[in-house]
Amino acid sequence: MNNSRLSGIILTVVGLGVALIAGLWIASQVASESLSSGGAIVGAGLAFIPVALLVGFGLYMFVKGGQQAQEDSMMQKQRQLLDILKSRGQVAVPDMALEMRVSADQVKDMVHQLVGLQVFSGYVNWDEGVLYSADARNLRELDKCKNCGGEIKLVGKGVVACKFCGTEYFLS
């Protein structure tokens, strides 16, 4: 559990504790007739302010911590994808998905995200479902497809594709 989520839980518990203590104190004062019902309402209203702040900020921290944990998990998966690909040179997409415990579509999305971040250079033949790691300098000099020998063309920022077999090359 990350620090934001833990802080959120602690703030929420403290806020609820303050509410419980204030409620019990107000109830005991009303029961002993030391405090009128109007005073109890004013006291409850004053106690509500710190309780609302503590609980509200605690819930905010808990939710933000959850979002951060998801982002961290995705970054770890992307790093894992890069490490596997760099160490093996080429990997079948279904094998990558199985090893990473994600779907093949998620692997494809991660590859496109890594291309957008300009940290992945290599090429992919989506028809065969194979990812290839390659040195970016070699890909920039590429004029023919390594898969079929066909002409390649620019199809997006940092992406060239073979118009014959569909193999995509990612440049960083």
C-alpha cells in the first residue's frame, strides 16, 4: 500500500474518531442537562467542520493513492515488456501477454504507449504476432521490410509500416 492511501485511511479514521468523541461528549452534556438542545446543535455544527475536513481529505488521499498505484502498476508492466523484449530480441505477442498476465490487446496498447513515449524502437508484425527489438540507428537506415522485402512508408510519428505485409517499425 502506498503512502497516500495509508495517509487517507489514517485521516478518515481520525475524523470519524473526532466525530464519535464529539458526539459522545455532546450527548453526555445534554443528558446531564449541562447543555441545552440549542447548544448541542451549535456544538455539533462546530464539531462537523474538522470532521468534514479530516474525512474529506482522507477520502481524497485514499482515491488519489489508488490512482497512483494503478499508474505505477502500468509503468512496471511497460518496463517489464521492454526488459523481456530487449533480453530476447523477439517475442510472440501471445507469449508476452501470457508471461505478463495481460491480454494481447493490452500488450499492443503498451507497445503504442511506449512508442509515444519514445522509449521503444523495434518492429512488430501484427499478422504473425511477433515483437522485435532493434537498434534505432539500424531502423532509420531501413528502406526495405525485414519480413517480406517490400517498400516501407511513414505512417505516423516514429512509425513506418510495410504496405505489403503490414509489419510496423517503431523509431525512437
